[in-house]
Amino acid sequence: MTLPPQRHGTGSDDTDGDGDSPGPGPGAELAEPGFWQRPPDQRLAAFARLRALDAPVFVPEGGGHWALVRHADVQEASRLPRVFASAPGVTTPEPARWVRALFGDSMVNLDGPDHAQLRKIVQRAFTPRLLAAAEADIHAVAARIVDDVLAEHPEEFVSAVSSRLPLEVICNMMGIPEHYRAEIADRVNHASENIGVERGLAARLRMPGRGLRALARMQRMVAGIGRERRRNPADDLISALVCANVDGQALGARQLGAFFSLLMVAGVETTRNAISHGLTLLTDFPEQRDLLLSDFEKYADGAVDEMIRHSTPIIQFRRTVTTEHALGGRLFRPGDKVVLYYASANRDEAVFPDPDAFDITRSPNPHLGFGGGGPHYCLGAHLARVEMKALFRELLTRPVGLRAVGLPDLAGSNFDNRVRSLRFAFERP
């Protein structure tokens, strides 16, 4: 196989050795400031054009990166962590060293033994008893939320429904005292509201400080709870994490804070967005809604996975190449940056026939909404599915006609498919 000319390291391209830079290539479109504010169908069309090319393209954004847009390429890179490393960071831009030193390394930014040990501690804490209690709690919280909706008739879905469920479930599972929860919800919003969103210079200078302050306060809060649980363990996840004994180790204060931040920002935000997009999809595709209602238990699992595939809550993660490797028709070298575009992989025509259709009977449905496999596959995938299924069972099987009203207000982020707000309405028959 003959591989195309390469860019290496920082992304400079001097294929003929004369020092000249090339003109903008097909990947330049993704680097345009307004790209992520375009309508979703325009962005998806751009990814379809990139998937049709012979090899991954270079995106000249910041230091630049190579765009992995095909399902097979994203999956292969995900399953080769020794080649495509998560360290020093999976977000764009990568976290600064002082931020990592202050807050600790999140599990998503670790590789090898460090990641394996931390993940083992967390997995051991999710005991069958804890998971069974969490699933029972999910059904109770979902029912209570819909009871409140029917009693209060709110008009905005994200605040009234989709953000409440994962926040309450995670706080209950972790053992967060009730009086901390409103502040935690506020901190989560501040920490994540501008991730991946194009902003002016003044906002770029101001907002990182606001987000980091919110993160610091949230981590101090959970560290204090962790100290109390070491003295007086309870039947909750924080106690299990700080009192765990995996090869003589439990989570320290910084590790607990980093894990809690990951769980709150990732677990709450992604599930919230999947639920919000799910309501929009069931409104836009009424025949699929009718099919789901015809036998909820038969079709619910497929509906949840298709909501996740179609909306892809996390758009992309980045990796750093550690050793020479050929993938997708291109030779990568150590130091190259690649970005795994899950939003594109989940619309790959080679894997998903009629990929833009919303089809709750799609089978198989090997979507990458929880990652492409490998050691970083989402720990919360099972609970997220249970949450979505429980909530839509309550929303759709009660005697109301629930529907989204208008288009969701999207954040325009290049990191996650975030829904800021969504109007909704329902009518009793």
C-alpha cells in the first residue's frame, strides 16, 4: 500500500522539503470558527465528504490534528491505547500542566497501569448491591420527576426533566447530602457551559477562571464528604471508593475529586443531552414514537441505543500518537495528534444503512456513543441506558401526549452535542 505524504509532530506540512506550507485542505472546514454553529445537517454533510476521502485529513486548528471520521478507524484507534494515548489529555485544548497538578488527572486522561489501577478501584466499588439499589432508585426518581411535570406543567424540558434525572441519581448513588445538591448543580453548569464553544477574546480570558473555580469548589466539597466517610462509612459510592482496598489502595482526596468531576460533568451532561435529543427525535419521527408505544418493552432498548447513535452526546475525543502506525490509509508518527469524531463514525454509511434515519429497530447497532471499545469504554453505559429507558417509560406511557416544541437550543460546541434548552408541551387525552 502506498501511503499519502505525511504531516508530523505539530502538524506542519512540508512534503517537498522547501519549507512552504500548503493551501487549505479539506479538513480546513472543521477549523472554521463558525463550523460548529452551523445547522446539524450541514455539519454532518461535511463529515460525510471527509469519510469519502482516501485517508484522514489534517485540521489546522491550534496545533492541528488528524481527523478520524470513519467507524472502523475510530474503533481501531480506541482499541490501541498504547499507540493512540489519552495522555496528556483527551479534550481540545489539552489541560494545562498546572491544572492537572492542581486538580489531579481525570481517568479519561490516563493510560496504562495508572488508568488500569484507578479503573479497578472504581469498578470494585460498583458492587452488585450498589448497582441494584441504583437501578431501583432510577425508577423511583423517574416516576417522581414525571409526577412533578404533570402537577406543575413546566415549559422547559432540560431544567424540569432531562437534567434532573442523572443529577439526582448520581447524587443519591454517591451519597451527596441533600443540602449540597443545588450548589453542585450550579457548579456543574458553570464548569461545563463553555466547553468547546467558540467565544470572543474577553470571554476566553474570563470563562476558564469561572469554570475552574466552580470545579475547585465542587472538588473541595466532595473531598470533605470523603474525609467524613472514611471516619464513618455509609452504604454509598463515596464510602466504597475511599474505603476500598484494591492492592492496598483506595482513592485519595484529589483522585476522588477528579472522579466526581468526571462523573458529574460526563455522567450528568451526556445523559441529559441524550434524553433531550431523544424527545426531539420522537417528536420529529412520530411513526417511530407510535412503534415504541405499541410495545414499549419490546422496542425500548433499541430506541435508547438509536437515540444515542443519532445524537452522539460526545462529539469527539483526542489522542496523541506514541509510535509509528498506519491507519485508514495514512502513516502516523509519534507526536501526531488525532481526533476521534464519534459524531461522524455514528453516521458511517459503511456500517449504518440510511444513517440519517431514526430507526428504533436498527439491528445491529454498533454505535460508538459510549466510545469505541478498549480500556476507556464508558463505565456508566449501563446506568445511562437504564436511566433513559426508565424516564421514557414514564414520559410516554402516562396518559399524556408529550412532545418537543420547536428546535432545541444547541450550544454549538465542538466537544459535546449539548442542549441548552428545549421547550415541550403535553396534552391529556
